[in-house]
Amino acid sequence: MSFPPASDGMLPVGREEEPQGEARAPGRRRKAAARRKPELAGFAPGPRGPSLRERLGNRPEEVRAALARVIRALDAFGLGVEDQGNVEIVLAEVLNNVVEHALPQAPDGWLTLQLDLLPDRIAARVVDTGGPMPGLVVPPGQPQNLDVALDALPEGGFGWFLIRHLTCELEYVRTADGNELGFWIPRGAAL
């Protein structure tokens, strides 16, 4: 699976403000909003279909706000509730992992999320400026052993299992500038 490189021509969709420390040309938000087609419900036309792009700083509250915007846009675009739930679970796990594990290694770091709505899937690309994944590989995401006493149940460790279970063609690349994670989530299909 390959994702097109991020394009400066893509419209920033859903952002009320740029991440802290980010400069922008005066009037950029106004012009981008004026070009946006209202019937796309938060998505801008992209080369492969409707596309949404978010740029976030390194704070958990930015992830929560971005997830809310993404789900509102998916709902307004008409994506089914089950598909919305799968997207929300995967993005919550991926974006929170980036903020919690990669970006603390880059205090001024940021991440971008790109979603492309295709007829049979939602393609996703997450790029961040944080530290690398351990061993430069995506964690295996093994299921946790739940056949233990109540007080011995694990509190975490479910994220990569869920991500791997709900996505296809999960790919990670460490670049000179940070990390890139790509995957797609089937639409309307039982996993």
C-alpha cells in the first residue's frame, strides 16, 4: 500500500486554529473555508476521493478534539455507525500512542492525520515528528490473557491488538523527520 505524499495544496479541514507555534499567512483560513464545498461535510476533494486532513500538537486534548471533529465529519458524510466506531477506535489508539510515546521525545513535535474516503475503505496516514517505535517495527499486538484473577487483569496492552484487528495493510516507516504509519479500514465489512 502506498500513500501519496502530503500535499501543501490539501485544504486544512476542521481546524479552528493552527497548533501552537505554527505560523500561517494572514487570511489562509478564510480562503480555505471559502473553497470548501459544504456538501462534503468536512471533507475536501482529493485526488482519490473526499479527503480530510488534521494537524495536531502534542497534547492529549488536541487528540480528543480532533477525534470529535473527524467523527462529526464522517457522520455528516454518511458513513455508517459501525464504520465510524471502527475508525474512532483505531484513530484513538494510534493518535494517543503517538502523543504518549513518540512525541514526548520531541517536545515541539506535531502529527498530521490524513483520511481518504474510498468506496470500499477509509485509507489513513499518520505522520509525526516524534521518536521511533521500539525496534523500528509496529508492536505485535498480541491478545492479553484474560483468564486470570480479577485483581491480576491487565490495565492496558489492548491498543495494538485492536489496531491490527480493525485495519488492513498496516505499514510503518521511520523517516529522517519522524514516523509514518499507513493503514486502511474496510467500510461496511465484518472483520
